[in-house]
Amino acid sequence: MDKTENSFFLNQETYESNFKQLIYQYKNIRNAIQFGIILPFQLPLPDCSIVSFKEDNYILSYFFSHIEQEKKYTAGDLEETGQSFRYFSTRVEMTFFSEKYYYLLSEFELSNVFNLLLETLNFYITAIQINKKI
């Protein structure tokens, strides 16, 4: 996967190869709502990992990829002539697959979907931390 692109991992090709079998096994999915976030740390998961959780009327799916970033550390220097350093973090594509058909989502509904995805991601990260004893 080209890490320089801003597009989401989930597209028609990756849906067919990575998601279709899971989704049709459990649900009659009509919509997919996606959000991308960058965590301020790197999770101890293989690059390009996919984790999904099924519920009664929807599936929550997470695609984890490693990204390398650069940050300038100025230590209070007003001229910003500080030292640059590289660090690694994890980008997460959170996808809400729903049986419900959404023609137009209100800001409130979108916020609820995002909060559900984020809450489940936090539970998963906590489970990783307990398992890895970080």
C-alpha cells in the first residue's frame, strides 16, 4: 500500500478481497461510513491489519497501518532551528458497515457513529495493552 496517498484502504478492489466474505456471512450491508484517524503512538500490530467486530445490525471494522512522521523539536527556540526527529504512529481507518440505509446523515447521527467506532477502538487498544502488558 502506498503510504503517501490520502485515500482510504477500503475501495472496490479491497472490499472484494478483504471485506465481502465477512460482511455477507453475517449481514445484508447497505452502507459503509468511514473515518480515518492517526493515533499519537504506534500499536504493536502487523502493518495493514484488519480487525472487525459484528453486532446485531452492523459491523465495525478497523484497518491499521504504520506511518512514519517527522517532527521538529525546538525546545523553546523562537527561531525554530531545532532538531528534527522521526517517529512512528498508527493510522486507523474505522468503518461502520450498516444494514440500515442512510440517504443523508445528520451531524448528530454522524457523531454517534464516530463515537461508537472510537469507543470500540479504545476497548480494543486497552485489550492490546493488557495482553502485551504495555
